[in-house]
Amino acid sequence: MKSNVRCWTLPAAAPLIATLWLSGCATVSSDAWQPCPPVVEYSAAEQTRAADEVETLPESAAVVTMLSDYAVLRDQARTCR
């Protein structure tokens, strides 16, 4: 006599299909989530003051490296919009 146990097992894709189907019932709109962080705008006077302060620092200062990394992040955030 043959076993029919295999006939009663769910296919491997069943949990994935159920998850995708149930995600259609989500209560939060995907429009509420913004993938791009906001970019803070600085006045020309603030930028000039910051540039003057950075120029007084030694080039090996950790803050100089951090500010250059921050500039890259700001450019990426602007591009993301």
C-alpha cells in the first residue's frame, strides 16, 4: 500500500506566498517612510565661519576627516532626493 503523506504537505513556497498575501493588509502606508534623510541647510555666514574654524585645525585632526565624510553623506542625501 502506498503512503499518501506527501499529498498533505504544503509546498515550500506556501509560507512565502502567505506572507506576501498578508502584507497587502498592512495598515501603514509605504509613502510615510522616507528613505532619504533630510539635509540641513546652513547660511553662507555659518559656512564661512565653519570653514575658518576648520582651517585653524591641524590637517591630522580627527574632526577634519569626519567633516569630509560628512560632506560625502550630505552629497548622497541630496542625490537620493
